[in-house]
Amino acid sequence: MRRLKVIFGAEAETGLLQIYRWVYDASRDPNGAGRFLDKLIGRCERIGDAPHGERLRHDLEPGLRTVPFERSAVIAYRVEADRVTITNAFYGGRDFEALYQAAGPDDEPAP
């Protein structure tokens, strides 16, 4: 299988920023928060190597896949013909499933 390009949707960019803030608020260490975010983004980018390898979540949204990251975050994404789109990233105990279930079929979950 060929590697797919990985792009970040607007909600994912917002989610990543929220994760940085959460880690920073918890640690008061901008370098540590930055390192965590860099590792999370790196994991997102590696999804393109095996995009169909993670859990399908049709129960939340048709075609949605999720992957946990370091027991503290969840990456949500879609596989398209020529790319992977990271749709969102959630941190901590955030109930991302409820966010998807509350969104309508054509809506994105709230960041």
C-alpha cells in the first residue's frame, strides 16, 4: 500500500491548540507542552503509512477512524482516495464520542 498524504482540518488544528494549552496549564512547562504536541503531530503524520490500520467508528460518523495516543489523547481521521484528513484531536477525559453523537450527520463535532 502506498503512503497517503496527511492534512489537518480546521477542527484538528483547533484541537491541537487546545491540547497544547491543556498540557501547558497542567505542567506550566511550555517546552514539555511543545514536545508533547510535536509527538502527537508526528503520530498524526504516521497515520498516512497505514491509514486503514486503526479502528473504524461508523457508529460516530461514516468513515471515521480513531487512534489513541499515549493513553491521553485520541486522534480522529478520515481516509480519502489520495489523503488522510485529521478531523480532530481530543485530550484527557474529554468525551469525544458524545461530541460526535451530538453533531448532526453533516456537522463536525465541536472543537
